Amino acid sequence: MQCLEVKIGDDMCVKLVAHRLTSLALKKQMKFEKRKLQDFPQYEFSYNNNTLKRVANENKDRRENFIIKPVDGERGSITFFDFTDYETFSCTKMGVLYDILNALHDEFGKYIRVKFKQYSIDEVLEYKRASLELYKDIVKKEVLNSGINIVDVVHSETSEDYLQDVADGINKIIPEAKCSVGKRLSKKKLNVRYIHDKSFYSDSEVDPHQESMEDYVVQHITVENFKHQSSAAVYNILKELVIKKDIATGKITLVDWSQYGYKADWLFGVVVDGTYYFMTIHPDGSFKIEALKRNLFTMTEYDKYMDYFGLNEENKNDYRGVIGLVKDAEGNINLIKDTNMYSMPDYTAMGDVLKNVASEGRFPGKDVVTWLRLVMDTTDKIKVHAELDIVIPHIDVNAEYTKANVMGLFKGITTKKEVVRYVFENTGIMLYAYLRGEEERREYLSGNIDINYFDYDDTHAKYSVGEIGNGMKYTIERASVVREIQAVEGSKLIFKKVLPLMGVEFVRYGMLTVVPFPFKYLREYIVKEDLCD
């Protein structure tokens, strides 16, 4: 059973946490390690009023009792927001919050009012999918130039056929690509290496994951997780190979760095397990990555940068939650920090609209005719007039029409929108919800689509990265986390200049990336260094 825990933290942020409740009939499929079965509170479900309550002691350990724990390999998952219709909306995190706050208002509206913090967005970066997919041409060119070498480390009865399917999947995407299945890695080609996942080698002295790939460009695929039937998965390995080659050559090619117009160097930094990694990118897209540890005997310019990650007792409170550092050529340093905040759609307005549409209604034919004639009087759109001239004479004034019947009278989207607009504005009845258009997206979903940025004060800013607004679907699976930018020790806020570096989809396939993409290069470099060590 999927359940949502709604609570308010001491920072006044609402937390919406999905849980999986499982009946004790499935207890053999659960792992109890840190916490034993008897330590879990048990609940029973009431089918009379659809509620959960703690079980009495005499009813404990019954098969039908629930505990808050998933079976092994599963976890709680509830969609953040879906505006397909009211029923679907009600089963999302925003739909549950909508119901809770409406109930709170109905019961305690005389005594309490709840509202959320609102900010005015200073800058919005919008993208179309076509422009975001230009990198695919670069991937294709690199694959054609280098070729693909697929290496079998599994050597199972089926691996040969499986890898041929992988090769066929690559050729389906790039027909001219030269794919070969070999026994050894190639220094000239891009390598795809077929292995098991880490758990398979846990009791083995040999683990292909730990072998050095320093002189090769290699992307691993695993028996357990890679789905060669998915074109997205196949394309992802090709893109990852190009990134790995960029790291090997020290030059960004997956995008044209010069398009950003930077005239000087930029530095990006992270820390992982006590090692600090800094990537300096030059105006031509060439770059250098350095891995450093603190050294009491040798001081460098990077020592100060290390302090900003808050790992020292003296500054850990000032720089808590830092996930990355950005520096420009003038020495301005901005830190990227996580927060507990996330941006929300105007879920109350959208919930009201969807609820209105879902409400039943039957309208006399004569009222429908009246509405349509008044629509003609209030619009100057020729196409609308032409369609209504055809439709109105065929309406049965003695019949009754549902909302679906009324909408089914028209073919043109413009006519439908004009009718919906007029009827709602003059009767309060919503025949249909148009929520995906550009105007509606801006009204209801700003903050949850595209890249949004605003200055909080002279040294702090906030930003969020949402769905690609152009052509978006009805579903937003996950919330857009709000991240904070902090300018340190007299620095100016410079992060706005690197916002375009999140306007790429090659980090998260089909989605914008939530931090500038050089951090993706840093992560890949760190993985490579770990293997080399």
C-alpha cells in the first residue's frame, strides 16, 4: 500500500515522504537488519472509512497487519504532480496536499491560515527539445569517426547473442556505425564492456569494476541492469563514451563551449571523500582537472577554496550543505548549496480547475445554443465563427448535454478554447481544462518548468530547474529542488552567467540538468580516478 507522510520540519518546510506499507503476509520477502520486525509499529486498515490505525496488542502479528516497510528491492514512490484529470491529480503528492489543506481550512479556517512563501523570478531560461538534442549530431560524428568495440567479460551461453543485439541497437540509431565484438579493449575505438554488477563480484578476488581503464575510453554495461531494447539506454552509452573521451583529451566537444561567449576561464570544484577536485575550463573549451588533498606543508591557491566546503569545525556552520563551487576569472566565488525547499505549482488553482471539470453537469440544449451564439458575439476569430455556424443548427434544443457532449461538438482547438473560456467566465462552469499551453504553463507551473533564478539579497540567490516546458507532458514525477547560491567574502553573484550550462539534456536524458554540466565531467573524472587507484 502506497502512503504519503506529510509533516512540517523545524525549518517550516513541508516534507512529503512516500512510504510503502506491506502486510505481514509478505514478511519473508523483507530484510530486517538494523531494525527487527517486533520494533515496527503495526497498523490495520479499516475498509469502512479507509483509514489506518495502530493495532491493539491482542491483534498484533496477524497476516493482514501492515508495517511501514517495503519488500526487498522495492520502495515507496508517489508522483509529485499530475494534472491529467482530477482523479489522477488526487493520487499525487500535490493532490494529497490540496485535500489536506482544504480540510484544514474547512475545519479550522476561523483560527488558522496556511500559505507558502512566494518569490518573484528574475530570470527564466526556456528551451525547445530540438535545440537540446543538437549534441546527438556530435555523438553520431564521434561514433562514426572512432567506431565501437564491444568486449565480452561475462562469457555466458547467451552473451554473444546479447552483444550482437546491442550492436544492432547501436546500428539502429546510427546505421553507418562500425560495431565489432572483440576480446580485448581497443585504444583507438570507443569501448563498451559487458560485465556483471558489483554485487556479483562481492566474493570474488577479480572485479572488472576495479580494473584500470586509464588508457582506454570505456563504458560498462551490466547483465543485471542494461536494457538493450531501449533506444534511450543505448543512446546513453554512446553519449557517456563521448564524455569519457572528452575527459581523456581534455577538451569539451559534446557542446560548442564558445557558444556561451565566455572570454576567460571558469573554475568548478567539488569534494568527494576528502579529496578536492577542481576543473578549470578555458574559453576554447579545453580544460584541466586537478585532484588535491590538504597538505599542511604546502599551501596553494586551492586551500582557500577547500575551506568553502565546510569540512572544518571552524566553518562547517557557515558553509553547510555546499555541493559545488564556481569561480570566475576575477576571483568571484559562488557556492551551490542544497536546501530543503522545492518549488510548487499553483496546485490550489489547478486543483480547483480539475475539480470543477470533474463535477457532473447536464445542460439543456437551448442553453448550449445560447452560449455558442454569445461566443460568436464576443470573438472576432473567423475560424470560430465558421465552425459555430455549422454546429449551432444541429444542436437539439430539447436534449440534455454533458460536458463531454458539448466539447465533442467541435473539431477546432481554437473554437473549443473560446467556448470553454466564455462558459467559465460567465457561468463558473469549467467544461474542460487546458493547462499545457504556454499561457497556462506560465500561470500555473512557473517554478516547475525550465530554469528559474532570482536574487535573494546582495550575496544570496536561489534557483530551480524543472521540466522542459515546451511540449511537456501532464506528469511531473519529482519536485524541483530549490538550491541556494552564496557569494562568499566580498564576491559578486556570478551564477546567473552559468545558468545556460544547465540548459542541456545529455546529463539526464530528456531532462535539463540541475547543476552546471561541468560537474558531470568532474563526476566522471572522479570515477575514472577511483578505478586507476
